[in-house]
Amino acid sequence: MQDSKQMVTLKNIADIAGVSIKTVSRVVNNDGEVSEDTRRRIQRIIDDLGYYPNTIARNLVNGRSNTVGLVIQHSANYIFSHPFFNEVMRGIAETLSEHNINLLIHLANKDMPYSHLYYQRLVDGLIFMSIPVNDPNLPELSENNFPSIFTCRIAEENNPTCWVDSDFIDGMEQAIDHLYSLNHRRMALLAGPENLISVRLRVKGYKKALTEKGIPVDESLIYYMDFSSDAGRNLALQLMKSPNPPTAILCGDDMIAIGAVQGLSEAGWQVPQDVSVIGFDDIELARFSTPPLTSVRQDAFLKGQIAAKTLYRMITKEIDEKPFQQILPTRLIIRGSTAVSPR
Amino acid sequence: MQDSKQMVTLKNIADIAGVSIKTVSRVVNNDGEVSEDTRRRIQRIIDDLGYYPNTIARNLVNGRSNTVGLVIQHSANYIFSHPFFNEVMRGIAETLSEHNINLLIHLANKDMPYSHLYYQRLVDGLIFMSIPVNDPNLPELSENNFPSIFTCRIAEENNPTCWVDSDFIDGMEQAIDHLYSLNHRRMALLAGPENLISVRLRVKGYKKALTEKGIPVDESLIYYMDFSSDAGRNLALQLMKSPNPPTAILCGDDMIAIGAVQGLSEAGWQVPQDVSVIGFDDIELARFSTPPLTSVRQDAFLKGQIAAKTLYRMITKEIDEKPFQQILPTRLIIRGSTAVSPR
DNA sequence: CTGAAAGCGCTAACAT
DNA sequence: ATGTTAGCGCTTTCAG
């Protein structure tokens, strides 16, 4: 920085133009009346010298940073590796970019907890992507009335945070409706990590749909596990080796489903002839797996978009109704991994 | 912001403690001698009031922002959707986080060209992820001696920019060695977009390896195209329908390869019995496609790490040898999409 | 229409 | 060991 071309300041321009700083400021910001003559003259000097306002100085005065922070749990490397979250990020990045708001990525860690981002006035608002339930920093946020929004619910019931999230319950019901219409009656669920609200909601939807159809819930068919293909593979095989195997396996995400399909195929089961498998998210990979995966689609990009747009409006005070909470529809995409029940 | 708890400043602390601003500053920054007594007293007030230094003000004085910008071509949505680039981003984000440097994502667009980021002193350095050759803003960077680095080469031959990139030539040679040892003699190349240096290097490696093996280069076997599965599917089929089809198809990335495999399978060709297919990048999807894809692995995470680490050192003046240029090794991962040539 | 002065919160000399 | 002063580059009253 120190080495690069010396910064041009308002004062430089003012001196050369023989006017006051304020007049230059007026033409830069297109604010206040300036005679057409001086405006043109000053604009020329600005162009010649390649003047750009120093945003840092501006921010200091305005008390705003024009930046939004995206907080990601450091431990959650998988966010960057997971196509679903990448789509959310893209939605956020593109939306903010349209408003000329900067996006600051912050991997939460001990040294530098995310609360510093706003105490230090580095950001005007925060988007949270993967924060554990009961994060100790969370209460401060609402107390301080700091603009912030989550791309996932952090509690099952009422709480004052703002969030956008998908309709997991309905998604699960759609999946089960589909399987039911294919005569499946014994359906297992490889749900995902138990400590995620979204996983609990999937389970809730699963139970609700079964109950509505008069199918008793068999807890031994519900498994909690990582969102990983390995876990999917192992548990799918375990299920099929049990005395009374299911005819269909619902999965909490597509990675689990793909692992399950692969494991089953290798062990000699045919998908979907012997077992049907349904994924969740509908990531790109779903289309390309063999057979193409039936999956419940979440609109990840939209989720990011809405989070960013809402936060923007909170920052600019367009809306104030805390808590803003929105549920996005999910939709079953039927492909080749589901078929009529073999039994 | 305006609504949130009023900011606590150095002056507030100083007033309460009955000392000067500078003394408070000393204890905050752990710099200069302060009597143990006053230090403790001041620290208490700091803790009680929840004081945090205003980074913006600090940055204004220091002329540094503690932030690095990551510039992404706006048109290149596919960067966010492409698992390969996401890994690069993760490498960057984690490395900067370790140094407590902020990462600012910037989607380049007309309204706000990336050059503003440094003219406005918003960032201390820039990482470029996907910038077209001949970008008009590029020359300014080197002229101004602004710390910056690319995660890809932007010119085939000598130029003064800093970059980290993979060894595409060697990767291609490994792929061809492998195919050659399986008796393939007629190998096509679905290269990728012609305007990318990395694609040109792949072609170069392809030609070099063939030539070294005494196989004449047949230009009609080289295709340029998008990095997309659809393009892969279409061109693979076109190749196989030609009078003298290849026995193997090399692909510029895994998406092309996966599209090719899928298209071929649907048209009744067996991979690898009838045709071998090799991808490039070795994204996660490669392992999960059917058959598992043989692919040339690039270490995306490492690429991001090195870019970030190097930029950090440039910013802190640890290194000055411009241009820093590093080539990362690639490695062929052999899986099930390659086999002995049918002819 | 234009300008002077004050101050955003902090750091860096240079006192004391 | 502590305080004073002068900015960083900009915006914002308030005056001309």
C-alpha cells in the first residue's frame, strides 16, 4: 500500500481547482448546487488525477461500512465443499453485489469471534450460515438490535431471530406421498445430524406423513448420522441386512442418498427395483448419479437471495418488523431411483 | 447501526478513568509502559463498558484495511457452482482466517470495477479467480505495484503477474501415458473454452505427449467447448459417430467427462469397454459417477492456500520478489472409466 | 452557489 | 510513566 501511487485526496483536487474541499465534495457526491462551470472544471481534474473517494474515511464519518458479514462456523469446512451451501452463498453474493454492498466472509473461531465484526463496526449486518444451537454469542445480537439474519432456523419454536429456511416438513411429506403411491409401506429414514433443527423437522415431517396414512412409526427405521456418503452407504446396508428390511429409504441429503445407492449397488441390490431411494436438496450431482436420483429440491440460491435482500432492508431501515421469518417451499423431483414397491 | 448500543470510545474510557486518551490506547494496544495500577484500572473499565476498538478509525490512520479482496468475474456464476473453485475459495478463506485477515468477496461488474477496491483502500491486496485474458484493469495493478495474485495464469509466456497454477501439461501427459499403456493410439480431446490459458496448456500437453510417442496429432480430434456436461455429451456422441472414432476421450474437466460418459451410455456405448474416458480436476463427483471416473487431480485447496499465504507475505513485505510464480503438481487418479483399447 | 470549521475514533510524534 | 497535539480523508453544520 505504502508503495503504491500516492493517494489523491479531496484536498488535492480543491487546491488545484482553487476551490474549497466542500465544493469538490459536492461534485463527487452529486449533491448540492454547483455551477455547471466549476462542476465541469473540477470533474476534469478528478478524471485527470484519477481520484477515488477513500471509503474508509467515508465510513468513519458515516458510521457505516457498506459491508455485510457472512459468518460460517470454522469447524464446518463442509459448507465450502457442499454444493448446497455454495448455492446459498452465490445467492447472497449476487444480491449484495447488486446493491454495491461488500461481502465479508468470516470463519468463526476463538481468536476472533464474530461479535467483533459488529462491535468494531466492520459490518453493517450479519448473515449466519451454520451456527450451532445455543451459540453463546447469539443473545448479544438481539439485545443490541443489530441487523442479522440466519439461513436456517436455530430453534424449533418461537424465538426472536430473523431467518429464511425451507419447508422440510412438507418436503418430507411429498416424498412419502410419492412412495406411498408406489405402494411402499415400510420406509426408512437416514435423517442427518441430530443436533440440526432442519434434521429434526425432516423427522417430524416423516412421522406426520406416515401417521396421516395410518402407518405406525417404527423408530428402528430412523437413523441419525453425518451428512456424508460413507454414513449413507453403511447404514443403508445395515438396514437391508436387518430381519425386516424397508422397501424404500428416505435420506436427509443427497450425499447420504448417493452413498446409499452406491453401497446397495455394490452389495447386489438393484435401485429402484429392489429398494427405492430418495435424496434431499437436489444438488447437481443428483442428476448425474446412476440411476438419476429422485430428490426433494430446496431452492438454495433463493434462500441466499432472500437472506441478503432482507438484511439489506433491515440495514436501510426499510423494514423493522423483527422477527422476519420466512419458509420457502420445497418440491419433489422424481427421477429414476424410485419405483413400485417389490412387495 | 444507529439504533444499536452507543459505541464506546477511547475518550469515554479516558474520561471515566481520569487519564488521557493515549494512556488508554496504550493498554488497549499493549504498547508502551503503563503502571500496573492504572493498567488494571483501565482494563476494568474497558471490560465493564464492553469497549472494542473501531477498526475503521484504525484503518484510516494506518492506511491499511486488514482485508483481502477476492475478485470473481460476475459472468462466471459457474465459479460458485463449480466444486473445484469452491475448494480454492476454502483454501483462501481458511488461510486468511488464520492470520485474522478479512476476506472480501467481490463480483466484478461494470458499476463497481475491482480497481475501486484498492483505489478506495478497502483492501490491502487482491486475489483473482477468473479474469479474462486482456482485462483492461489489469495493467493498472502492476503499474501501481499493488499486492495481487492470480489463481491461474493469465498469459502463456512471461508476464509480470504473480500466480499459482497447476501443471496442466504434465497432467495431460500422465493421462496419455496411461492410455498409451492400455494400447490406445487414437485419443480425442474435449478441451474446454479456447480463451482460457489453462485449456491451451492442456492442449499443449496433449500434443506434446502424443508427439513424444510418435503419434501424429489429428486436429480433428480436438474440440473447444464450455466446461459443461451438455457440451461433453454432445461432442462425445459426435466423435463416436465419425468415420474413424477414437478409442479414448480426454476431457478438460470432470463435468465434460461426466456428460460424455452419460451420453455414451445412453447411446449404447460401454465405458470403458468400448471407449475410455478421462476427466480433469478430480472433483468429488468423479468418485460417484458410474463407472467411477479416472481423472487428473488438481489440488484446489492447496492452490487457494498458497495464493492467500503468498499475498499475505507480499502485504507484510516479507517477500518482494515479483513476480512470484508457482506451478503445482497434478496427479492421475485411475478408476473405472479407462481400460484396454478395444482395437 | 460556495466556504470555514468542527469532528468521526484512532495513532504517532513529541513533549512533560 | 503519562499527556498534548496534530492529523488520517471525509462529511456536516452553519455562514457567507
